[in-house]
Amino acid sequence: MYELETPRPATAVGRWSAMSADGPMPAVPETGSGSDETYDAMVDVEATDPREELEKTEYRTDLGIEMAEDARRVSNGALSSAAYWEKYDGDAAAEFGEAYRETPNPAVDCADGTIDDETAESLGCSVGTMASIAEGLEGSESESDGENGDDTRWGMVIDLQKCIGCESCTVACKAENRTPPGVSYNVVMEREEGEFPNVTRTNVPRPCMQCENPPCVQVCPVSATYKMDNGVVNIDYDRCIGCRYCMVACPYDARYFDFGENYDGEFEEAGELSSPEYGMDRGSREDGESPIGNVRKCNFCHHRLERGEEPACVETCVGDARYMGNLEDTDSEVNELASSSRAFQLKEKEGTDPNVYYLK
Amino acid sequence: MATQTQTVTGRLRGNRLRIVWYVLLIALLAIGAYGGYLRVTEGLRSTNLTSTVPWGAWVAFYIYFVGLSAGAFLVSTLSNVFEVEGMHEIEREALFVAVVSMIVALTFVMVDLGRMDRLWHPFAWRQPLSVLSWEVHAYALYVVVLSGELYFSMRGDLVATSETDDGLRGRIAGLLTLGRTDTSQEALETDRTWLKRLGIVGIPLAIVFVHGGTGNLFAVAAARSYWFSALFPVIFITSAVVSGMALIALLYVLRARLGGRTLDPALLERMAALFVGFVALDASLKVLEAFVGLYSLHPGDVETWLTIATGEMWWSFWLVMVGLGWVAPLVLLHRRDWRRRPTFVAAAGASVVLGVVGTRFNIVVPAQIEPALYGLPTGEYVPSTPEWLLSLGIVALGALLLTIGTELLPLVPRGETHD
């Protein structure tokens, strides 16, 4: 199964691996006295003849063999990834054309890329992270399903009549996003009005509003925070310089600075895992590493949305007060609720046009 | 004979004073270094900043020193652009103060960043609509313009110094001439022309971008209604001019007292009159701003003004900003003969230099105390000890640069020294 060995353009991987899947199915091997030779032999039984397999495709066999061989040398360290891509960039572009140029090259990964930015710049293909490729694949899948087309605009509706102020959303959010002390993407604001016996109490949960006209995006000097096509306001932790201008500009105080504090000793494995926010796995929480020193905020649990799940606060809500969906889709529940006469947005006069609606 | 003895004792006293001054600066730098160590090892945890009040002392000092720089620069243009008589004497000093203030301001920006290691990001990635992005570029350009002006202003004297002085001063002067050693009338005339050109570029840069722009940083934050006013950047500029003039006047008197330079009472009076005029303008604009805000009865404005005037830090408004910043200079300099007295001008200068610090703190902090939404926590902020220590160190760094520059560079035009 050589397709797992080395990075290469996703299109090519897709086509080649699809071919080898037609080959013999792996059998359950009998491992009596497992020595290295027995395992090697088992692999040999499974192996298909690469030349034969490649002949079945419309692409050049010799190029495929050559690339695969060099790819092995990359994985055992004899050849650098950068040299590999410099060598094959031209051929691959000629062979795969448009598809090559448009598919992100996973060799360039933000966290620990195997080739440097300069080489990446010189390549004919576009470059991206593993996450961006995964997203691209998911996007194309869902598009073919007819849901979540490119005109998705994620929105949330919160029914204040149903909210009981239990703060499970706040807790679920903390657990899901593993936010440190002092950072809480979701809070519930409580307001008591009137005098006894005519007293009302309203609980207003406050996630990030994912504004259509976000003031935070407008002020960021390095474009580290920006609006995605699906309406979610993103933060690029690897670009953010921590100037906190966005926090000052936010009319909802929805942004938090990660001072690097931890729940050390308060529960087991505190800080050993971080949430895969924006689809990026950052491993354990380490001093001086992003997102410490960055600004953070609710992103509608973007990583959950990407895998077809509702944000943690929506899923956990005891009173079923929160709704999540595509505001562009006129058949969706959120679209219907957001258009009701009960619907309002926080601080409408600010002109930010939040994608979070409340029902009076 | 008698004069000779006086000079010698004067020099001895001067030397002792100099040693004390350097020891003081080094002590302050050491204290600052400890603050810096805490800042680096603990990150912004070493501050009293919170997510409710994300901007604090370092931002206040940053805008203070940007203001000082813009103010000092505008004083220098009185000489080289507007050709106000007698101002030539203080032109270079003003330019040098402007450069050093910018260095101090940008150091405060750096230590305030959550990720100091990404200081270069604003030059690699931009956001065409971000005022802060414009500012970063304006600051860089402004420092280049200031350095260029200082060069053209000093070059003739640098050449002379490098020729007459064999020591460190001469060698540094030689390097700083950048190889242009022509001191013919024609070459000096070219210097003067370029100085004026740079000054003309510098004026809109300093007013509109460097300082008006810094005011804009706050004014465009519509979420904070206390800042959200078009008068805000204008007040930034007036208080910048006030603080810059105050410092230049103070330095002028100090240098004269310590370095045996004779004071020109006419120049002193001219500076003091301009200075007091700007103090009055600054105070009036601020009163106007407060009036509109309070009259609106908008909660954001009213609550912030109440925080400023009656909150925990009431003294920083009444005593520092109003007392030291406005009342003291107006009282000290309201009479014509008082404006000719160096002690009075220096006292008023010192008072305003301190008072405007209060102005800057009262811009940055109070607007963040009231939460943006009802039910969110109310902010609370007083700078932490590491914040004070590091601030002290950074200011001392500025003072050290200023002192070294004064010692080594011909900041006082040669031939006009009276020694």
C-alpha cells in the first residue's frame, strides 16, 4: 500500500489508489512464528505490480514509477521533499494539467511542513495544508449531495423563552474547545428586570455573533482574522500577533486573549490535548506556542460543522433553545425562525448584522 | 583667571552630576530588565490585563511617546519649514527627541504584543482596511523621514566635528556624515533645501498619519462610544503638540543650566507663549468633547465619564491630567514676565510632560471598564508591578539614548554654542 508512504498531489493519489483497490483483497495472514521474513513475504503476496497497475491509467507509467521510487527515497530520508517537488513539478504539471495546479500540495503544512515556503512558492501547483485538502474533499462530496452548496451561511438562532440559564452550553463549549481559564467562547448573560412581584429574568447566551460586517476583521493589521465563505469568522493562530485590537473593536466582547493559563491540577490531563479548532490538530498545549498569546473566540465549532455535527452548545442544550443551520437555505429551520417577528439581533444599530439571532 | 576657575569647578560639578545621572539610568535599566524578564518568561500573565481590559499601561505609554515624538517634530518644523526666528537653536534637539520617542513608543508596542516574535508580521501580511496596518507603515516611514532630517540638519557640523575631534565623538561624526564631507556654502544650502523638503513631507505624515492616525485607532472603534468621535484624533494631535513642546522647553532650560549654554529669553518666551496657547486649545477641545458625550446621555459616554471623574482612578484625571496637564502650566505661564523666567517655563514643561501621561491613561483604560453588553463582567485595571518596572526600564532606555546622543552628536549648532 504505497500510497501512504509519501506526500504527493491529492488528485494523483486519488486516481492511483482507486486503481489498486481493484486488486486482490488482503487476506488475514497466519502469523505462527512472526519473523521479519514472514511479514515481508506476506507483504509481497499482497503487493501488486506497480507497472501493471499504472498501465491501466491514462497517465505516464514511467513517470509514475519514477515518482514512486523517489517518493520512497523521500520517506527514508535519502531525498528531501523540497528536492522531490522541484524535480517533478514540471512533469506533474504537464501530466495532470489543471488538476495538478488546483489541488493543494500537502507537502506544505503550516505546522511542520516538509518543504519550505520558498520552494512552495516556486511550485506550479497550489499549496495547502492537509486540513484544507480534507475540507476540499468534503466540500465536493457534500456539493454532490445537494446540501451545503457554496452558498452556506451558518447561522444560529437562540430562543430566549426556552433558555433556562443552566449554562450547559458554556460547559459543553469549554469541554469541546478545551479553552483555558479566562477564555470562554460562550457565556450566558443574566438580566433581571422589574420589581417584586413583577419580575422577569432573561438569560441571554452569547457566542460569537459571526457578524456579516465584522468590526474585528476590519481592524486586524495582519488579516489574521477573516470571514470565511460559510459565514464563520476565523482566526489564524499562526498569523495573529496578539495586539488585541479586535477585542477592543468587538461590540459583543466575544473575543478573549489566551494568557497561557491552565487548569493544572484541577482535572486530569489538563492541557495534554487541545481542540482541533479550524480542523488543525495542535497536539498538547505548550508554553509559548499558539494559541497562547493569541486572541480566541467561538467559531461555531467549525471543526464539528466540517464533519457534519452541530456545535457543542447546540447539541447539549437542555431546553433545545439553540438551532443551527444554513441561513441561506429558505427551507431551513434557522431561516424560518430568523425571519419570525420574535427574531432580533444584539446591538442591531451597530450595523454588524450578526448571524446569531435571538427569539424574544 | 576667575572665569577659568569657575569653568573648572563647573566641569567638576558637571562630571559628578553626570556620573550620578548615568548610575541612576543604569539602575533603572536593571529594574526594567527584571520587568522584561518577567514579561518574557510569564508572557502577558505578568500584567494585570484581562480579556475585559485588553489594553493597559503599555498602550497608554505607546500613544504617549508617539505623541511626544509628533509634538517634538512639529516644534522642529517651526525652524526648518516655517523659519520662525531663533528656533534653529532647538531644531536638532527636537528632531532627536522625536526619533528617540519613536524608538521608545515602538518598544512599548513590541512588549505589548501577545506574540513578540511576530513583530514583523504586519510587513508580511496586510489588511488594507486596518488603521493599525496603516499606522505601522506610517511609523516606519516617519522614522526614516526624521533620521533624514536629522542628518541634513547636522551634516555640516558633523564634518567639522570629525575634523577637529580625534576622539570617539569625532569618529562617530565621521561615520555619520556618510561620506559627504563637502562643507561649501553650496553643499550646506543643498542640505537646508532637503531638510525643508523632508520637513514638508513630515508635517502631514506626523499630523495626519502618525498622530492623527493613532487617535484614529481609537476613534474608529465604534464599539466604545467614548472613543467614537471625530474630535478624538484632533485632540490626540493637540495634546501631542502640548507634550512635545513641554519636553523641548524643559530640555532647553535643563541643557542651559547644566551645559553652561546661555538662554535666549526671547526664544524662551516665544516657546512658552506657543506652549500655553496649545494647552488652552487642548483643554477646550477636551471640554467640548466631554460636553457632547455627556449631553447625549448615551450610557457608554456617561458611564465612561463617570468612571474617569469619580471612579477608582479619579486622581489621575483631576490631579494629573487636569492639575498637572492644564491648570499648572496655565497658572505658571499666564504672565508675560513669568514666561521669560527659565524656572517657570521648566516647571510648566515638567508638569505637562507628567500630566499628559495621565491624559493617555485616561484615554486607554476607562473606555474598557464598562462591559460592551449588560451582564458581562465590569473591567478592573491597575498596572501590575512588572508592568511598571518594565515601563520604567523602557523610559530609562529612552533617557539613556537621549543622553548619549546629546553627548556625542552636535545637537546644538556649532558656533552658536556659548562655552
